[in-house]
Amino acid sequence: MRTSIWLVRHGQTAANRSRRYLGRGDSPLTDYGQRQHAAVAQRLRSLPFTHAIVSPTRRTRALANLLVEQRNFQLTEDPRWLEIDHGRWEGLTYREVVQRFPDDARARWANGVDGRATDGESLAEAAARVYAAWAELLTNNRGGRVLIVTHATPIQLALCFCCNMPIAEHWRWRIDLGSITALDVYGSSIIIRMVNHVPRL
């Protein structure tokens, strides 16, 4: 029995364009981001999804609502698919973080997967919640075709789980804005159908 899972990253926001940390906060979609959403919707229009899961942010909801429009399947919000929490780094560029919080930056990168920004979340903590969501998804949707509208880090972590890679290596998976990653799960075996496919605008 095959379970088909399609992971989609939202389109470009103003914060993305300015290279600012964007996790639990929100930022308006750019015109380019809206075009990316339309392209993803066009690419996925013919797939008969049985269920959809969305991270509860405006940018992901905007894409999910477009994808489920006039289609008959359930849409569920799940905060476990949120982007990693950047704490007080939220909304800042890396240069601004280093200037304002140099000790915070050094401590975060020195502590590997357990490092975090002040009031934020470590990669290990993010991986624990994403893994719980992933395991539940596989248990509850056997034989289905599931759409997940989320962010870069959760997609990278899911790929690490599938390939038995350490989560510290998550950065090796490039996940662009407006991209599609697809996996076919057969019991304990997983076939990677595509990674980081960006539909033409």
C-alpha cells in the first residue's frame, strides 16, 4: 500500500526577500510570492489529495486555501509543521543579529542542534515535534495522498528522517520558496519522487 506525501513550501514574503529570520511571525507575500502560489496550484491541480495539513501562518494558509479551493478534502491546521522559532532573532537579518546579540549568536552556533536564540527553539526541539507529526501522519493516512503546506526546516527534517540522516545535516537539502517535494511511502520503505521542484511561473 502506497502513501503519497507532498510537501510544499510557501512563496516569497517581504521578509524572505530581505533575508530576515521568519519563523512564528508573519510577513506579507510579495507579488512574486503570489505568482509562485499560482504556479504551485497549477502544478498540483490534477492530483486527488485525500487530506491536507497546513502550518498556521498567513503565508502557508494563503497557499493551502488556494490549493483546496473547489476541491473536496479536509484541511487541518497543525502547529507541529511550523518553521523553527527564532525567538528574539525574528525579523532581523543575520548581520543585525551579530551586531545586537553577538553572545547569543556565538552560543547558538557553538551548541549544535541544541543551540537556540534567546526565547527561541533549538533544531533538536523542532525535530522532535516534526517527527511526532510525521509519525502520526504515516499512521493515520495509510494509502492516502496527503498535502502538507509548510516551511523549509520541517521539509528538510522530514527528508532527514526518510534518509536516516542526522538532523545536523538538514541544511544539505535545498528547499526553495514555492517548491514541491514528494515522497512515496511503502511500509518502512520510502521512495523520494522529487525534491525542491519549483514550477515555472
